Amino acid sequence: MSQVKTDPSAIERFNSSEKIYAEVVEKGESLAKVPSECRHFVNQDIYLELLKQGRSSFSSLPKEFQTAEFATIVARSVPKEVYSIPAYLYTEEIAVIAMKAGLTPRVLPEELKTPKVCLASVKKYWGHIEYVPRDLVTQEMFDIACAQSYEAAGYSPKRFVTPEIKLRTVRENGMFLKHFSTKERTPELCMEAVSATAMALEFVPPALRDLEICRAAVARDRNALKHVPIDLLARLLLQAPKEQVEEPRTEELSRPRS
């Protein structure tokens, strides 16, 4: 069975890198239209432009173009493509770009979880501090994370979490009390937590759920009653201020009874 010959006009149309660039990149012609006889003219520059245009992905490139060198060029030029670059081609530079694009350090091999890479990740999103190796977390990194949200304190090494940081954390959101150990949940910290978010009463240790702290929580949100110890519930309800009863309107008093 004889092979189908390629139309000579198609070969003439794509018989150089410059012609392919003009037809495919500039005019939008499909790369599939390039005859197999001309495929060797498709170079790195053409693939890079197609990646920029979103018409291809790194993982779909011919294997000869899936190199660490080209991966670095692609990452610099088209950061979103880091999602399709295989991890085995990652360098520290690519990893930094990947972190800035939103990937987390947990997807990286241990050797690429460097201070530079981890810092870039935390700058992008405070929650990534959870995936930074404990010995690589620095004061700078911790401060950057907390500047975005003090909840970062709940995922950081204890050496950075001062009493003041704990207070700021629960003031931001009382529910963040859950991130601290029972030993760390002091009466002051618990009171600050329920003052910010009444339902944080759920995370106050039973030994600290006294009348004062329960009253503070319920005064903010009566839904917190479900976290009040049963032995305090009656006392709390008895001590609650009585709701004012609305007085009948004059027209209601003068209305004849049926």
C-alpha cells in the first residue's frame, strides 16, 4: 500500500521556521496543518509563543522540548504553565515562580523547600506557612503571614507565638482559639475570644466556663447557650435582664370588646 504524498504546496507553505511562525503564530493556523516533512522546523520560539497564546501546554510538547532549560524559559514567560511542568524539571527558580502562581510547598520535593521558595509561598498566601518545614520558618516569614491573617499563628512554630500574638489572633476571630492547646487557653485569652466571637465558647476548656465568661458569650449571641454547662444554664437565664413588654397602643385599649 503506497503512502499518501503530502501536497507540495503545503510543504512550500511550511518549509521554514519563519514561514511556520508567520502562519501558525501570527495568522493563527493550527500546528496540526504543518506536514510531518516540515515538523523539524518547529522550534522553541514557536512553541513558546503558542504557550503564551494558551494554544498549547508544556506537558503536550514533544519530549525533546521538555527540558529543564526550556522549562525555566517557559516559567519566566508564562507563569501559569508551572502547573503543567513536571516536578522533576523544577529548579529553585521555577519553584519560586510556582509559589507566586499559587502552588503550595507541599507539592515540592524536600530539596526544593528552600527559605527563598517558602518565603515566596507565604507572601502569596499566609496559609502556606503550614507546609513550610518548621526549621525554615523565620520571624520575617511569620510576620508576613500574620500581616495577612493572625490565624497563621495556629500553624506556626510555638517559638514565634507570643502572648500578644495569641490575643491578636482571637481578637481577629474568636474561633481561632481552637488552634491553641488547652494549656494555652488562659482565662484572659478565652474571654477575649468569646468577646470577639460568642460561639468560641465551644473551645473554652470546661474548667474555665464559669458564669462570667458564659454571660459574656450569651450577651453577644444567645446561640452560645448551647455551649453553656447545664449547671450554669438556670443561673444564667435567671440573671438575664427581662425583656421589656411592649405597652398596648391607645387605639387597642379603646377598641370595644366583642
